[in-house]
Amino acid sequence: MSKAGKENDDAPADFESSLQELEALVEQLETGDLSLADSLARFERGVALSRQCQNMLEQARQTVTLLSDPDNPDSEQPIPPSGNAV
């Protein structure tokens, strides 16, 4: 039984909403107060949200790469950690 269609229908509109929902699910799971069935349902939703967030981040990375050097997108360089910025 696949829930792929349902996951897309219930998907939050943006990264921030997806991340907030994922964080709320993690908090619920960490309490340990849920039944096994509820825990599994929330875990499944969390996996779907995590994948969605990863896809959105990858799309953003690709966009930044193309905007940085549209003639040579393979020239991508890692961005230094923000703690090292002056």
C-alpha cells in the first residue's frame, strides 16, 4: 500500500513549514507517550517530510550553483561555515 500520492497532497507549501512539522513530529516521538501505531504513522510522515526537505535543499543548491556560474555549473565550491565569516 503506497502513500506517495497522499504525501504529495499533504505536503506543506514551503521548506520552513515542512521543517516545523518535522520538528513537531520529532518532539511527539521523543515523549514516548504515543501508541506503537501512532508512533509508526508519525515516523512515516517524518520520513516523507525529511525527504521533501532534502529535495527542496538540493533544488536550492542547484539554483545557487547555476546563478553563481551559469556557464560552468560543475565549478561549484563548498561554502565555508558561517562561523568563519568576518
